[in-house]
Amino acid sequence: MNPLAPPAVVRWVIGVAVGLFFAVPFVGTLLFTLRLPDGGYTLDRWTGLFDPANARALAPLWTGLGNSLLLAAVTVAIVLVLFTPTMVLVALRFPALRRVFEFLALLPISIPAIVLVVGLSPIYLSIGRTLGTGAWTLAFAYGILVLPFTYRAIQASIDAIDLRTLSEAARTLGAGWLTVLVRVIVPNLRTGLLAAALITVAVVLGEFTIASLLNRQVLQTALVVINRQDAWTAAIFTLLALAFAFALLLLIGRAGRVGAARQRKTS
């Protein structure tokens, strides 16, 4: 038992306070979508999402949701396939560059989104001419936007293991660098990678400024448009997005615990 851990009562109080902090606005928004002007409650606004008569009005929302989910998948792939191996390479081969790399990774958090858009606009003109103007191209900008958050999550996992010893042991046994990365290092970074993936999805689903200024249709820009016509539908989709993020958090947490338990059994 950790002697520095707070008492159980303190943990419960903190847990209840944090739970209320998130639950009160969530419940308030839910009641807003159910309440009628006369004080009663109805599910008609929720069932109306699947009414064919409303399909045309809700088309921007479904399109924006699909674009946001695609963006989330591509951005997570960028973080896991490009950013993670780079961090591992810096930790193993170029430790003297860690401070410089950390500064560059954390720099986007200090730059306002509007400034990022000004800098990215000329780049996206070229991207539009070569790759098209599909919403998925925002993944390049979002990959920069999530760097500060994913860096902390992954770096914490790297610092928690003896990366050099693990890689050298695998190399001694004849494994190539790709095998070392995929079969040795990545399983030990599972917690940090899952956390980085969750943060990336949350940021992508909630980002508005860059998508709006670069004229791409995503969930948040669609919510702004629909909110001018039907505030209840916009609130319902906001609740669904929050529920999706919460379910994803539970799923990732469960996957991390199961993976850690399997790793302890095999070791």
C-alpha cells in the first residue's frame, strides 16, 4: 500500500466532485433535448434523427460526422505510424536531441489556431491542387495540433521502461529494427499509445477553428449550421459525440488493462 496515497474518503470525494462536474452539464443538455414548452418530456426529437422526412435537413450533420470520424482515423494513424517511431528513434539514437524535439513537439500548444491557419493556408493551396480538397486532408493540420498532447502521453510510457535494454536484447537475439519496434517496444508502450489515440480522437471531434477557416465540413462546423435551424438536434449530436468519446475512453482503458495483464502473465 502506498503511504503517500490519499485516504479512501478523499478519493471518493474527489471522484464524486469530478463526476458531478461532468454529469451536470451532460444531464442538463439531455433534459433540454427532451423537454417540451409545456413542461412535459418527449423522445420525438431523438427519433426524428432517423425520420426520412428530416434526411435532407440532417444531411450536413451526417456528412460532417463521417468526415470527422475519417479524420480521427487518419490523424491517429499519423501519430502512431510517424510520430511514435520518431520518438523511439530520438530516445535510442539521438538522446541529446530530446530537448529540441520536445520543444518542437510542444510548440503548437503555444500558437493560436488562427495563426496556425494563416501559416497553413499556402500549404493547403498546394495540397488542394495535388490531393484535392477533401476533409481528410485536415489530418495533416490536426497531426500538428495534437502533437503536444500525444507527446506527453507517449513520452511518459517511454520514460517508464528501459527502452535501450529491451531493444538491445531483441537485437542480440537477431531481431530486425522493424521487429523490435512492432513486437517489443510497441507492446510496452501500449498505455501511452492508447492514451494518445484517445486524445487525438477527442481533439479531432471537438476542433472547429481550423476546419472553419480552411472551409472543410466536419462535425463541429455542421453543428454550427444546424444550430441556427434546430438547436435541439445540435444538442443531441453534441451528446452523442460526448457519449462516443466516453465509451471510447472506457474501451481504451479496458484494452490497456487487459494488455497489461497479458503482458504480466507472459513475463
